[in-house]
Amino acid sequence: MTISRRPGRRTTLAVVAAALLTLASGCGSASKPAASAGGAPVAAAAAGSASASIPVQDVVSAVRPDPALKAELPAAIAARGTLSLGTTRPTGLAGLPHDGVDAAGREVGLDVDLRNAIAAKLGISWQAQYGTFATIIPGAQNGRFDVGWGNFGVTKAREQVVDFATYLTDGQAFLGAAGVKTAAIGTLSDLCGYTVATSPGSTFQQILTDGAAECAAAGKPAYRVQYFADSAPIFLGLANGKIDIMFGPTLSLRYDAAHVPGTKFLGQISTTPVGVVVAKGSPLAKPISDAVNALIADGSYTKIFTKWGVPDTAIPASQINPAPTL
């Protein structure tokens, strides 16, 4: 079971916008794109959002090394001053607020700022090694990476094979088309009668599968589920009325609601701590967790989350291997 950025989210907003524009201008029976809350077609608005500026505040350079935290690192690592970081390679801007690549080719995002701030606090630098979401935890297990970073939710199964140092909270939430009648989703029974889209092989699929009987028990029509490995067709479906609601990670969907016209955030039904992963028993979990707590204490952590518009996903304190909720 995974809590992660939704699969296929690497498709850029520009690509989503292009798909929507194709829908709007296509021949025959192509549906008219849905209007945003302000009445502008979603396609045109999405095209504008694709080129919108991203936040550029410098929230990292003021972070200073803490010698006491560096002393917590294994001597060999402290001496060489680097840690290998297993992560996924960002492309475009659709991975925001987690990560993306700006027009100058620089990696940007909440995750980028936060991990750079952690490195600065520890007095080390990252040596990034790129893999896929599925290979990062095994890479941390077998020593290929010192640290794995990929919006990994804490689960019972994962805590059997890796250790976590948490840095934010995420959850399971809903994004609706602007025209969907409901203003909030608080339970699965609130989905009854709607068409819901999510990613296959995910926590979200499992939750929807496990709760499928709730509508019948309440005497309501069942919700209909569609699965997509890429987010572009989901946004397309929200625009053309074929999909009512998207089910995915809270942080990403909150960001989408603020940046993709014609959508609205409908709420979440649960939350999950998210953390850096290291090999089971690794001496790195404590200094990383302590570095996050030092950033929280000096205010740098809050600045990062405020910059990216998701302060409500911040945590009051980093923990090592907290009790999992999944």
C-alpha cells in the first residue's frame, strides 16, 4: 500500500492543457470543456496556469550547519561530507509542490527545499541518484542509497524493512470538478452515485475497494471507480464531465485545487505521516530526524511550507518510526 505522489504525475501541466485544448477543438462529438468557477473554459485557464510563475523565495541559504548534528553522523560520512540520495527525477512542473524543473532547468519544489535545508543543517551535501518510485526503498535496504526520498507514507509493511524519519503529513483526499454538487466529502458514503478516478495498485484503490459495500448499506447507488496510471486523463475527465471526483494524496490535491482552474478541494478522510527512508537500523535516521526538528525550531521549516502554500501538511515534530496508520 502506498501513499505517494500519484503515479504519472510527471506529466506537465502544459501537456494537460494541450490535451484539454485538443478536446475543446476536436472534430465531431468532442465535449465542450467545463467552465471554471469564474466562467473561463478549463482548457484556456489550464494553459495559463502552465506558464504561471512558481515561488522563488530563497528559504534555504540562511540555514547554517549545526556542528552537534553533524557529530551525530557516522564518522566516515561526516569526514567525506556527502550522503547518497535515492529519488525520482522530476520533469516539468506537474510534480509540484513536491518537485519539478523550472525554465532554467533547476530542480524546484517543497521536497527540494526541505532536503537541501536538511543537508545544510547537517553540514553535508547530497549526491543525487535517480531511480523509480518502486526502486528507492529496495535501494535504501541494500545500501545503494544512504537515504531514500519519495513521499513515502509510513506503513506497517514498510517499517519491517526500513526506518523512517518523518518530515510532513499527507493523506487521502478528494478533488472535484467545479460543477460537482457536493461541497465536501467526509466519508466514502458521500461518494455514492459519483464517478471516482484514482491510481491502480495504490492505497486509494484499496480504500475504495474495501468500502464498496457502504453505498448499498446506506440504500444509495454505488460509486463507480475508474483507474488511471497518469493524471492527465483524470484532469481531462474532470473537465469534460466523464469524471466527477479524483481520489489521491492530500498535499498534491490541495495544490491542484489552487492551481488547476475548474477544480475544488473536497476534503480528506485520513492522514498519514511521510518520511525519509534509510536501511533498517541505520544510524542516519536520528541525525536526519534531529535536523528536521532543528529546522522546525529555527523557523526555516515553516518558511518552506509557507512558500509552497501547504502549511497545513507540516508536522510539529519529526519522529523515527511513528506508529503507522496503514
